[in-house]
Amino acid sequence: MKNKELKEKCAICEKHLIKLTSHRKTVCSVCGGIYDTIQTCEQGHFVCTDCYNLSALDLIEQFCVNSPAEDPIGIAMTLMRNPRIEINTPVHHYLVTASLLACYYNKKKDYESKQKKLRQSKERAKGLTAGFCNLYGICGAAMGNALFINLILNETELAADEWKLANLVTSATLSSIAFHGTPRCCKRNLFLAIINAVEFLRDYLGFIITHGGVDCVFSTINPDCPKSACPFYSHPKGAPKLI
């Protein structure tokens, strides 16, 4: 299967693309399809033309469907390096849910449910539109956690225990976001949301997902970054602060 050659930078990590010495079969880092190509990025990523042209929401869904990873922060970090996911955008609300769903169902080895839940969550996340957080005074990343719990427990309006858990994870996440920062950093709020969800899964459901900590690489491109006031700030000349 032939594939049109891509642009100058990788759609996954933004590293420069390099030309190979000859065409070779390469797996698309997003959809998992196998293509003939003569270039990859410096990190070995390859993205087919169809995936390169996906919207941000579709890119997240497709990547999470095919990713075998069990580290939700790792998944989110990979996707946030993509230029389609801007520094502050409501796409992060879905990215919280999708990263967690992917790891949850990867660990359960239930890939059919993963695909179904990712599709459902994407449709629901479309309701968290641009300006949602400012207009309603509530962070959409916390809503992403509520949606995650809602989907894995198959909550209905009559399921009292599941409804309670969805609200508990939301309140814990909002509290963490409120005490750890200021407006205008969707990256930080995503990190806090995922960390709270991982802790919530362990404490309330006995389900263990781990993450490798946060090494934030976005402070230099966020003009509103509070620097050392953020728990994830990595000074350019110092070691990353992990939480």
C-alpha cells in the first residue's frame, strides 16, 4: 500500500522527518496500518496520510484504540506533542477520558469494549465546547474524569452507587485543580485529573493503573505558565519535577 509522503515534522512528536535509504514497510503510529514509506521521524514514528489529516478528536480516538500502553500520562504526553492539540483547547477534556479508557481496557485486555467506549466518550465530549470552563466556572478536565467513571461503570440515572462515584472523582479532581494553580493551562489540569483518576481507581475500585510521573515540556510555549508555582514545572536548566 503506497502512502503519500508527509510534511516536514512528525505528527506525533514534531521531530524532523528523515529520508530512509529505500522504501520499507512501516507501521503507522496512529492506526497500526502497514504502509510503504521512505521516511520516518527521528524517533521512528510514521503517520499515514489518512491519520495525518484527522481532526484532533479523531486522532486521539484512533491512537488510543491502537495503543497497547498502560500509562495514561504517557499516552497523553505523546498526543499533546501533536500540533493539532494546542496549548489550551477543549480537546484536553476528551484526552483525559480517552487516555484513561485506553489504559483501563488495555490492562483488562478488553479491546472490544475499549473501542466502543472511546467512540461513546468522543461523542459525549463534543458537548464540552470551547469556552466551557470560563463560561461555567468548572474545569472540563474534571468532567473528563466523571465521564471515564461513568463509562466504565455503565452508569444510568438510576444507578445510585455509580452516580455517587462519578461525583466523588469530580469533586476530588476539582479540589486538586483549585489548589494547584491558576487558569490558562490545560496541560497542568490534565495531569492533575489523570493523577486523581488513578488514585481514585485504586482507592475506591481496587483497580491499579500506574504512571511514570510528569515531565512537562510545555512551559516554554505557554505564555501564561506560572513557572515554579506549578507542581509540574520543569526548569530548562534543572531536573524535571515529578508528581
